[in-house]
Amino acid sequence: MKKLLALATALVFASTSFAGEFPDISVDELEAKIKSGKVTIIDVNGSRAYAAAHIPGAIDFAKDGKKLKSKLPSKKDALVVAYCGGPSCSAYKRAAKAAEKLGYTNVRHLSAGRSGWLAAGKTTEKTEAAN
């Protein structure tokens, strides 16, 4: 009985520790969504890194985070993907949580981040750095 209780406690703890996390999307899945025009992407790497290289069509969260509502689609079930530098970066959560707070229900995370996107040989866009 003690083992069963310990297992139940561990399962409850495990499920709550992952609450609030966002499902992952792969580089290839994201590329397909970009080609179909069915995704809004948020870059959380900072404006300087964004200017140097970002996933095509991505929003610069550092610049546009305060007006995110106007940058996101009207449909709350639209796909929104947040990313940052790479697998060990958790900064994406700021944008993902901001979108979730605005009522978006299909928020995902590109855990590969910009480094994984580049390693996969995918194209990026550059912009002029803001002063």
C-alpha cells in the first residue's frame, strides 16, 4: 500500500511539474506551417540577434512584445510558435505565456531554437538593427 501511495504521489508531482509547458514543434513541421501560411512565429532572442538572423516572418518579441495582441491573428486557436536560442534556452516561455494570457490555445515551442533552425540548413531573414 505504501508503494502505491508513493507512486500516486510521484505521478501527481510529475504532472504538476510539467503544467504550463508548451508542446514542441519540429523544424520540419514549422517549415511546412510557414510554407502554408498557417503560423505566427515569435522570436525571443532580443532585437540585436533578431536583426542578425531570424526565422522568416517571425515577430521580434523584444520590440513588439507590448503590442503582441495586435501582431497575433484574430482566431484564438491559430498556431503560435515561440522560440529562442536553442534547446537549453527557456526565454521562449515569456512569449508563449504572453500569447496564452491573450487567450491563444495552440501555442507551441520550437525547442531546437534558432541554432537548430540554422543547423538544419534552413533560411533566415535579416533586418536592420534598431538604434
